[in-house]
Amino acid sequence: MQKINPSEITPEHLYFSRRKFIVGAGALAAGTLVSFSCRRIEPAPPTGEDFCASAKATGSTDELGANLTSCRDITNYNNFYEFSLGKEDVAPLSANFRTSPWTLKVGGLVNKPRTYDMNDILSRFNQDERIYRLRCVEAWSMVIPWVGFRLADLLKEAEPLPAAKFVRFETLLDPDQMPGQKDRSFDWPYVEGLRLDEAMHNLTLLATGLYGKPLPPQDGAPIRLVVPWKYGFKNIKSIVKIDLVEEMPASFWMDYAPHEYGFYANVNPDVPHPRWSQSSERRIGELARIRTLPFNGYGEEVASLYAGMDLRKFY
Ligand code: MTE
């Protein structure tokens, strides 16, 4: 199959020409975000009904006053290349994706490797709501009420060995269910990585739901990563494997276009993508462009992780 030109990965112009925007309050956040709201949520079992009909969140804004993106936008405008390169095609193409039974294998450089069944995960780790901004590298963003738990809680159970320096995540490989994986121009499965201290950070989540319900397939069911200060592509979906490793893992996008996508991928308005500026973004559902904040607004919490690093070099 023909290799896809990296310029086709991010067809922002296509999106903006196809879609009508609802005018909303373009809340421009100044300063740094206070990170999340926390309340225990019991996700309802999936019912097959319209996902958004019973969507619920504890508030209508994040802590700096940005409006939540509508449930319909969050669940109908997706990047999930295992299903399609078309953002609006992912939801229908993933509707029958089997997410139960599902196992997540945690291993590598740990004292206690373990394979969890999704039900173990839901019963072991308290699921809270956390409203985070997701800033896609394509310069659009959303404000999403996730339901999930700290990745650190899971990693602590595994007891990382001193040699473990990075965490490597892998998505399910199943071309029969995920038609996009038949496209051999990509090196499947989708892989992502974090430095161990990033993975252990209080803001880093494993999400199992959104808007008070279990994740729908298009948003990465049944379990996906959420790292709100990094570009959206770090937020790997439908994870089956987490390994603690010594060397920095190569991610899906680093392999595909190394000059465009680095390992750190921290949201940085001062470092343009080679083909476009990252200084502003369009909040989905709103009309005005807004200024992009360093670390997506979470600088107060995370900037110290990168003290002394040249973030132009380590993009
Ligand atoms: N994870 C997998 N496995 N495959 C993907 O194509 N796309 C990433 C990320 N996680 C992707 C993925 C990108 S580019 C973005 S912006 C976010 O998922 C989008 O998440 P959302 O569709 O839930 O908004």
C-alpha cells in the first residue's frame, strides 16, 4: 500500500470546511489551570442507547471557566486511525468494537507483573471525574469530563524496579475488528511512551469513561491514557499492554514522521509544528480561536518535570 504523506495526517482544513460551528463563549484561559474536579462516579453499564442521551458531568466548565465540549462533539469527532483517518467516520466504524472481555497486561521491569481483567480494574481503582483540556497537535481542542484513576496507582501495584525509566503503552492489534490496521503504511500496533516521572504524575490518568459513562469505542474503550499537558496523540486508546522499560520507547508517530513528532510532545505555543503554528487553537464547538497555553495550562503542576531541558530540542 502507498505510504500516506504526513501532511494527510492532519487535515485541519478539511475539518473546518466541512463543519458548522456553534457560537459559544470563547473562554480564553489566562494563567495556569487548577487541575481537576474530583467526585466519585459510578459509570452506568453500556446499554446500546444513544450514548449522549444520559450524559452527565459534575459541572459545565473546567476550573478556569472553559465550557465543557458537548458530548456529541467528543463522541463524533475522533482521531482513531485503527478505524479510519476520517474523524467523523470513527464513531460508526467502531460501533461494534468488542471491549468485553478485555485484559490489560502490566509487566516489564516490575516486581509484580499482573494481567488485569477490566472488571478487576474498575473494582480496584476508584473512578473519579476529572475535567481536562485535550489539545490536539492539529490545533483544535476539547474540554472533556473524563472518568478514570491515576496511572500511578496501577504502576505502584506493579512495583517498578530501579532500572525502570520509561513506560511503554500498546493498543490492541486486531485488524479484523480495526480495519485501519490493514493499512500497512503504518507500523501497528499504536505505541506510546512516557518517562516514569511523567507517568507517576498526579495529573496522568487512565480513563475508563467520559460524561459519567463507560468510554465509547471511538474514544478509546475500555481504557485509554490521558496526559493533559501533552498533545492529544500521546493519549493512546484501547490499551492492552503497559511495560516498564529502561530505554525511551519509540512511539507510533516518532516512527512514522520523526522530524514532526517527538517523544515529549508537551503542548508548547512557542515551538511550531514544521508545517503550522501551535500558538493558537480552535475549541471544538466554539467560533473564536484562542491562545494556546504552555503545557496546555498545566504548567504550574508540570513545568518542574522539565527543569533545565531545552524544550525546543526535546519537542
Ligand atoms: N490512540 C490510538 N490507538 N490510535 C489513534 O489514532 N489518536 C490520538 C489519540 N490516541 C489515536 C490514539 C490522537 S491524534 C488524538 S488527538 C486523541 O487520541 C483523540 O482522542 P479523542 O478522539 O477521544 O478526542
